[in-house]
Amino acid sequence: PAARSRREMLRLVVATAAIAALCPSADAFSAPPSVNLLRSSALRSSSLSPPLAAKSFRPSLGARRGFADVSMQLAASAAGTLGGSQAGVVDRIKAARNLEVKSYPAEEGFDSFTIGDAQGTLQAFEAAGKDNVAWCSSLNIAGSSQCLSSLTLWCGPLADVPHLCARTSVTDSSVDLFVDFRPRAYGAYETKGPDGGYGEPETREWFTWKGVRDENAERFFTPEAEAWAASIRSRGSPKPPATGDDALYRGPLTIDVSLPAGDESVALAAKACEEAASMWLGWMDTTEPLPAGMRVTSTYAYDTKMRAQMFGVMVGYYSALYGDQGRALAAADAGPLDEAYVGGAS
């Protein structure tokens, strides 16, 4: 009986020590006074080795809740920051280019909507004739763990100012920023090498592409604009390079990076989108209209293909975020492709 009593006591001490290691808080579980006394003895005992003590650490429930609160607070605050910034940008564009409201988002059920656990709004505009804005969409989605703000500006074919796509997505792990000024003619920008060059001429088309790049570099993609984009890229980690048609249509200023999760990155993204819109407005104000004829026609044809391609990219992007609703959201954000470029029709 004495030996059996000692064995039972030993089993109780071992079990209690294990429980104490896994649940170090005295309030994590309740036990009779005798067990609490044995637990105190076990914790004082040198038999609890340092490796076991290290492995037994885990954040308290309050700390784990704190980690979740950080991500929820970031998404919520980012939605307000990005949405407010983008609203200011849209107001400036409306005033400068005489934008008129389009009813298309409401017709598609996306003027004000619920998607997953998030709430969203989508506004769309256009400006016919000399104001030359074929489509402007402002999308904002705010959820508990993710928010998104996206601004799309498509020019009509009366001038060859690059289109602008600016988008920020915020989660608990990163702030993803995408800004791209899309050229209005193919310049083979995707062939740029590590040395910054585009290789040696091997075909007649190479000289045509070089002509497009040279003209864009003089009027839009200047050294100052290149430095602006590079300074923002340097703040984050680059996303994987674009592939397929997406790579063909991107411009040389493309910013596609993940920034560290935090308010500073949200502010940086908002400022980058504001500055990009200012650059676009400046180009719109100073760029001469294209001469009527083949140049307008070829610009329209290239834009039509690019806009359809961009819709395909956004279907994939939004579907990854919002599942089955992603395709319908992409269609509403892209606008009616068969009515593209009203700016060239007036």
C-alpha cells in the first residue's frame, strides 16, 4: 500500500507539472487545494528543465486578442484614410475635367453593396468631347480584415495621355500598392533588360517601338517621373513580374509592391495615388489633341484591346479576394466595354 500510494502521488505530481507548464496562469483552470499545493511544489522543483519551460510559453488570451485587434484597427483606419484621400482626388478631377455621373454601377447593383463581410461603394463618371475622359471609376471596399481603394482613369482617343490605374489593398500582413500609367501605343516596355536597355535592333518593328518609348519619355515618362516611381518602389517588396498580355500593356513607371503593414504605409500609398492623379491631370492639361485621322483610329483600337485585357486581369484579382462575386464586381468597375471612349465620339 505504501508503494502504491507513492506511485499515485508521483503520477499526480507529473500530471500537475504538465498542466502547470501548459497553462501557467493560476486562473487558467480550477483545482482542489491539495492539487494547487502540489502544483506550487512542482513549479518550485528544479525538475522542470529550461527547454520544457521555454517550449511551454504561449501568449495569453488577451495578448492573442490584441494581435487580432491590430489588424482590424489597421483595416478600419486604412479604409477611412484611403477612401477620404480618393474622394478628394475624384473631386479635383470632376472640377478639372467636367465629369458627369454614370449610372452604370447602380444598374449593375454595385453603387452601394455588400461583398463578403465588407461594405463597398462604386462611383463612375465620364466627360465627352474635349475633356476626353472615357471612364473614371472610384471603388472603395471596407471590411474587418481587408480594405481596398481603386481609381481607374481611361482617356478618350482625342489625346494620347496614358491611362491611370491606382489601387491599394490593406490586410493584417501588408499594404499592397499598384500604380500604372498605361501607354497608348505598344512600346515593348516588357523587354527592358537589367541594364535599363531594350536590346539591339533586330526587326523593323524595333525602331517603331523605340519611337514610341522616346516620345513617351519626352512628354510623360521623364527622368523626374522615373525617379518618383523608383522612390516609392524602394519602400516595399516587389510583387512577381506581370506575365502574358498584362506585361505587354504595362508602362515603365509601374509600381507593384507590398509595403509593411502599418499606418505609415497606408499614408504612403494614399500620397502616391494622389501624386499619380496630379501627374495625370497635369498631362491632360498640357497635351495637345491628336490630329484627326489614323492616329486617333489606331489609338482607339489599341485602347479597346487594352481595356478588355484589363477587365480580364481584374476578374482574376477580384475573384481571388471576393470569390464568386469578383467577376461581377470587375465588370461594374471596368464599365460597359461596348460603349468605350465616348470622349472620341463628340
